[in-house]
Amino acid sequence: MLSLALLRHAKSSWEENALNDFDRPLSERGLKSAPRAGKALLGFGFRPTLVLCSTAQRTRETLDLCLPVLVQHGNPPQVRYDDRLYLASSTTILEVIRDAGGASPSLLVVGHNPGLHHAAVTLAGSGEAGLIQALNDKMPTAAVALMSFARQRWRDIRSRDGNLVAYWTPKGA
């Protein structure tokens, strides 16, 4: 059984117009919601063994604030930063998961919309109807989609294989 959490980066700041998109930091709201996403994952019983994170500033900051909350009583996971996840399409995100997941039973991916949202919708084939509908509607900043897969290897996951176990947003909490 495999577990996957998809975490959209927390709200980023647009205050410095001279910064390019890749270098945008989190806003004050983002700084508050990133640890809350970690707490939500902890509450769902999720403990990643591997984290795949976009190299953008806002995704790295989100992970830096989320991870200490999430692993406060356990071993820290291996973390890999992957340039391919920056503004990646859902197809690329799924390729990264299949390629990099290896033998890790629980994987956290920190990325960007619209690709992350589309990947979540593509993978979620079952789950409570209300959760599926909420995920289909939107994946706002700092949102988390948690899925389980009746597979042994990440390279074998396919569209609609995932069971959406939990869906969390900062505003819904």
C-alpha cells in the first residue's frame, strides 16, 4: 500500500514586483498556513518517508515550515528538490512520482497549480463523494490531497488508482 500527499505551496507574496516568479517568497498568510498544512497531515496520520519538492522559493519555504510540524515525533524523511516540479504539468508530476518514488511507502509532493491540482484530480478515482467534489472544485494555496494506492511500486500507479483519504484547505479548517 502506498500513500501520497500532494501539497500546493502556501500563499506567495507579490509585494516585490522586481522578483521573478521563481524567487517569490511566502506572504504573511502563507507563513501562517504552511505549518497548519503540516499539522493537518499529522492529524491524518501521514508520515512521509520521501519528499519531492519544487525548487521555487515559495515551495521550499512551504516545506521548511510544514515539515517540522509533520515529523515532530518521528524520523525526518529524505528530501529531494526537483527542478522538473517547478510549474510542472500533471503529466510531468506523475512522471516525477513514478521515477523518484522508489521504495518509499509514503510520498509528499510540494508543487504548484494548475499541474498539482490536475494530478490530484487525475489520480483520485475513489473516495467519499464530498471530498472528491471539493478536490474537483479547486486546490487553493496550502491545500493538501492525501491518497492511498493499492500498489506496491510508484512506477505502477495510473490515473484513477488513488483513493482520496483526506482533503484539507486552510479556509476549511
